[in-house]
Amino acid sequence: MKRQPVLHPGLNLGSADEYSHAQSEPVIFGFWVFLMADLVLFAILFATYASMSVQGQAGGPSPTDVFDLPSAFIETMLLLSSSITFGMASLALKYKADRLHLVFWLVLTFCLGAGFIAMEVRDFWIMTQQGAVPQRSGFLSAFYMLVATHGIHVTAGLCWMIVMLVQLWLLGRTTEVKLRLMRLALFWHMLDIVWVCIFTFVYLFGVAL
Amino acid sequence: MGTLTPQDISFVQTFENPVMSEFIDGAAGSVLVLGIIIVTVLLTYYRGWKTLWFDWLTSVDHKKVGIMYIVVSFVMLARAIIEGVLMRYQQSIAVNDPGVLTPDHFGQLFSTHGSIMIFFMAMPFITGMINYVMPQQLGARDVSFPLLNAISLWLTAAGAALVMISLVVGKFSTGGWTAYPPYTGIEFSPGEGVDYWIWSISLTSIGSTLTGVNFATTIYKNRAPGMTLFRMPLFCWTSLCTSVLMIFAMAPLTIATLMLALDRYAGFHFFTNDLGGNMMNYANLFWLFGHPEVYILILPAFGVFSEVISTFSGKTIYGYKSLVVATMSIAVLSFTVWLHHFFTMGQGANVNAIFGIATMLIGVPTGVKVYDWLLTMVRGRIRLTTAMLFSIMFLITFVIGGLTGVILANPPVDFAVHNSLFLVAHFHNMVIPGVLFGMIAGYQFWFPKAFGFRLSERWGKASFWCWSIGFYLTFMPLYALGLMGAMRRTVEWFRPEYLGWLQVAFIGALLLFSGFIFLCVQLVSSVRHRDQRRVPAGDPWDGRSLEWSNSAPPPEYNFAVIPKVSGQDAFTRLKEQGQAYVSPATYEDIVVPKNSMVAPVIGVGAIGLGFALVWHIWWLVAVSFVIIWSAVIARSFVTETERVIPASTVRADHEAWLAQVRECATTPREQEDTSTNVGRAEVLA
């Protein structure tokens, strides 16, 4: 059997749809580059948080006072599962000719993502009720900025998912739709990795110290 | 509407408080409004609206996008250079005298001058230049993402528009181009000024990030067959390094401006004095962007000098690989030196020492480059055209600036001259020759390619002498003043011994302004006499890279047939082997992207968004936000985004041009500046 050349890192469509696969080269590569720029943005936010989480508490609440670790753990599980379900969606994109599998996994991913956002908003609400608002201290400013930037990214991903579901319905599995789904997958997995870092460095370290 | 009141219009302020400073502000606003009216009337009179909309504003062709970037840059240069002259005038008369400008107005001037020169003159100029030239040098038909390219342009233009609007509506920041908090926090700068700065800079920083992604992808994925990385012209290499820097360095700026905005709008404590804020975080974030930014600007100019010096010496570039390695080294090192912008922060001697040494290290690859350029000229047949003169003056002047940079890299010396006019002299000594001379040289060099006729050498050289002499007269005195203790951004002096130096600097500034005027005269004169200056064959300077192998101006698809590259200096090879201007065996249909109004819609939405945020007009914020994202989403539902130019049309156009070229007489290099030069170079085998 002839091996398909891997033109880009990421989901390989080569054996199922060679035309789309060839088209995807610059698009997927460009998106990787964009993700890199986006990751620099998160790196800067992590650095800011690192410099303010201890030094910037200003006599206000400390991480142990405000973080709800069980809730953050459930959020982590929701987001990690959504990465698995998106992985299933990617496999359906490549191997299943029908739309049903793909749509099923995408909708499931959407529900998990939406659950994550709902939990996060609930966390923020409880924190503000306790007086831990971003205006209280530099630590809280940096915390909300970092976690909410991730949350806004996830929300953008959810909106993107809705658009893709509509496009699957209206346009079908065209090359453009496939390429967009491949990029959305990369975006979604990147947000997962960022969340793993947030959970580790912000929540676990915050409660441990 | 929001916090906007009639009193914020600059004409109303001038009317209510008719002092000289307000008068100057009102006059500047009037010039802007008058300019807009004149352009509108002229467009209507010549029925240009349709052309403007269909051929330019909605175009996604990288060449047109590039030209539009440079137009933005020229308009902004005009304003910022006048501001520079005005500040030199104020300082030259303000010795024991308040002068003509109020401190507040002076503060706005140095803030807009710096912000415009960096973000809305230099950045659009280099982006436009790369846009126009790089894909053609690679043998590509366009950048990888043409629509994204147009969107970047419109985001940058929206930022520039906000700065222009601040001339008429409200005031601009007085916090300098770096906008350090806590001064720029809400406590000390409660007005709209800093908000104008924040949103104009945020828009352009997002635009530049997307540009970086686009250019890097183009260079990695869109090269013609045979165009390996080490066969690329040096301008492409410097473009690549600049793109990589844009990808990594713009995010800190975006974040810093957004955090400052959150401090100001929502009472966060990132950079405030109290409740755990830390203003030095801002300095770190800003210069984490700011220092790579210096190289984002200067590297493309280095690329231009490499092309210009090699072409006008009639030689292949000396030490190609060492230039590539030097460029890459500079790009990497540029991330390791940001702290030298605030040695006085108080971080301890060891940290300062490390950053001081790293700073001096950058001098090494830069030195390698200077020697490579010099050795390219050795035994070359040098032609002193305007572009070449600017390049040579760059070499001399830039080395002086580099030496003062090494002096400043010493933390103890830096403590003594920190924030003095010595520093102002130093960075103008880097960016004027390093960026502006490079961009002017590139503009002279590639203008005939873009518009099909050469620029006047006579006016070009007049402009060159004004820029060069003007530069030395303006900035050498500032070194002396800095060592005498004169601090930057000072509106009034109390030391009479400064007077003479400041007056010389003002005369120099007038010369710099004349240099700009001569550039405008050159453009007008060349357009009027364009028929004697046409170069339809497309190769007026005996060029060496692929962009010279097509017609001037090039067709929208750049190359009728994608060229095959067999080595460095691809076009020179073709000419020497007699393979240039040969009819290709077959032609194929060419697919080009259709025009799209998505980019202008996003641009207008971005202006609305920025303006609404500045003036707290929340409904307009919501409307603009919805407009921008609706445009993006709606676009993703459009399936017919490309059109096909049939092979027969391509064949007809290309064969007609080839026939024309074959009839053209070849021009020896001595007659480059005469009407015999129609763009076909004599080849010396």
C-alpha cells in the first residue's frame, strides 16, 4: 500500500480524502503558527499571574481562601472529556462518510464545553459573592484575567462549533468545512492544554502553597 | 453620547480659548478636515469612487494591499514629521521662555509623534514593502491568506484613523509612545487621551500578529519550485525573521494594553500604585514587545539594503550565508535584551550586567552585516542612484548610532544619561537611517516595478541630501545636550547654554522636513513626466531576483507561469543563460481570489469599536462588535471566493508583453537615468 505523505502535523485526511488533504497544507500550517502566537499570549498571562499571585494579595483573600478545588476538578474532567469526544469527531470526519456520527460527537463536545463554561461562571459568581472581585487586589486581577481569557477562548470555540454545525447542515462535508473542523480541533485541544496548566499552576499550586 | 460633549471638538476649544497652542491644535484639525474634503471632492469630480472601491479598498491582491499600506504610512509620516518640527521649534525658543505650546499640548505632540512613527509610519511601511515584494521574489502568486492580509491592513488603518480622529475629537495621550503607568492610569490621566492610545495600538497590534502569521506561512509554504530557503533573496530572509518576531512579540503588547485598559475601565490592579498592582510589570511587558519591535522594523530595511547594494554594485551579495545567520542571530538575541530599556528599575547589578552584555552582543551580527555590505561594493560597478545613496548614508550613520548604543548598553553609563536627549539622539540615530532610509531606498528601488515608471533621480538626490544633512544637524546636537543634562520630553529650559544647540537642531528639523517635501515633489514631477520614464519591460536596474522578471506593473497573478528556480539570484541566472523572456511551452488557467468587502467592513467596525470604547458609548461598542464578527461568520458561508483567469487570456497578455520586450532596446547601465531605459537591461555575459 502506498503511504500518504504527511503534509502537516495534525489530523491526517490522506487516506480518506486526498484532495482536501493536499489543500490543507498551508491552512493547517498557518493555523499552527497562529496558535503559537495565541500561546505566547497565555504565557504572558501566566507570567503575570506568577508575579502577582503571592506578591499582589494586598491583604486580601489568598488562593486558599477563594479557590474551590472540587469544582475546578470537575471542570477539568469536563474539558478533558470534551477533548476525547472531539477526537472521536475527528475520527468520524476522516472515516465515516455520513454526517450523523460527526454531528453526534460535535454536539457532545459542545455540551461538555458548555458545562465547563457554566461551572466556571458559577465559580466566579461564588467568588464575587465572597468579596473576591478583581478590583480587590493585583492577585485577583491577574487570576480573573488569566482564567477568563481561557474562558472567552472556550466560548469562542463553542460559537465556532455552532457555526460548523450549521455549515455541516447547509454545505455538507465540503473541503472548506473539513479544513475548518480540523482547525477547530487544534484550537480545542490547545485550550485543553492551557487549562491543564491553569489547573496545575493556579489551582493546585495555589491551594498547596 | 457617552462621555463625548461638544467641548471635546478641537475647533470649539480653539474658539473658546484662543491662545497660540489651541490655535495650532485647531489648525492641525482643520488641515485634516480640509484634506478629507479635498479628497472627497476630487474623487467625486473625477468619478473615482467606483475605482477606489472595486480596484483598491475591496482588493485582496497582495500588491494593492502593499501599496495601500505605504499610502497610510506616507500620510502618517506627513503628520508625525510636522509634529517633530513643531517640537524642535518649541524647544529652540523655550529657553527661559514658555514658548508657544502648553505643556499638555507638548505632551500630546511627543506621544503622537512617537506612536505614529513606530506604529503607523514604520510598521505599515515595512509591512507594505514586504507585501509588495516578498511574494514576487518567492515566485508566488499571492500571500498564503490574501483576505487575512486585507483584514490586517484594515485593522492597522483603523488604528491610524483613531489617532487622526483624536486630532479633531478630544485629546490624545500625554504619556509618551510607551504610555507608562501609573501616570497613564485613571488616577493621573482621567481623560480620553490614554484610551485613544490604548485602542489604536491594540487594533494595530492584532493586525500585525495576523500579518506575521500570514507572511511566515507564505515564506514556508508558498515558494516556487526550486526556491529553497537558501536560494531566497535576503529580503525574504529578513521578512521571515520579522514575521517570526511579529508572531512572538506582538502578544505582550496586546496584553499590556488590555491590562492597562482593564485598570482604567474596570478598576483592576495590574499597574496601579495600591492594592498589589505593579507598574514595573508594564515596563517589562511593553519592552518584551518593544525591543523585538526595533528589529521587526529594522530587519526588513536590512533586506532592502542587501538588495539595493547588490543590484547597484552589479554583484551577487557578499557572504550570503553569513548574512542569513546574522539576521537569525539578531532575531533571537532581540528577545534577550528588553531590560536595557529600564536599567534604572532597581533590579540589581548582576541582572543589569547580563542584559548589558546581551545588548553588546547584538553588535556582533550587525557588524558582520556591515562588513558584508561593504565587501559587496568592493570591485563592484557601483552606480550612485538615490536608493544607493540612501544605503551608503545608512552604513555610515547607522554605525555611529550603533556605537552610541554600545555606550548606552553599559549600565553605569546608562544611569547617567537615562531618559536624556542622549537617548533620544541614539534611537533616532538607529531608526532614521535603519528604518526610514531603508524604506525610502526600497521605495525608490521598487517604485518603477509597482507603477511602471521611474522616479526622478534629481529630486530624489535633493531629498537625499536634505535627509542626510538634516539628520546630522538635528540629532548630533542632541547627543551634546544629553551629556549636558538636558532631559527628554521637556517643554521649557532654564539653562541658557542649551540655546545654540537647540537652534541648530531646529534648523536640522527644517531640513528633514524639506527632505519629505522633496519626496512629494519627486512623486508629483515623476507622475507628470511619466511618459519619458516608462519601463514596460520591467527590469530598469538590471535586477537580480524574480520580481524583475515580469512586467511593470505586474499582472495581478504576478507570473504567467510559475518560474523554476535553479539557484541564487534567480533572474540574473535566467538572463545570463539567455532564458529570460522566453515564451513558456504551455499556459494554464490561473485561480485568483475574488475581491471581498469583508475587510473594509471589519475596518469600519474596528474604527467604530475603538471610538466607542474611547468615549464610553456602549451601544456603539455592541453594534461594532456584532458587525465585525457577523462579517467574519458571514464570509465563512460564501463558497465562491475565487475566480479563474482562462489560459487563453494569460497567453494573450503574456505573449503581447514578451513581444514588446523583445522590441525594446537594451540599456547599458550608464544610461540608467535616461529615457532610453525602458526596463530591459543590457546583459554582460
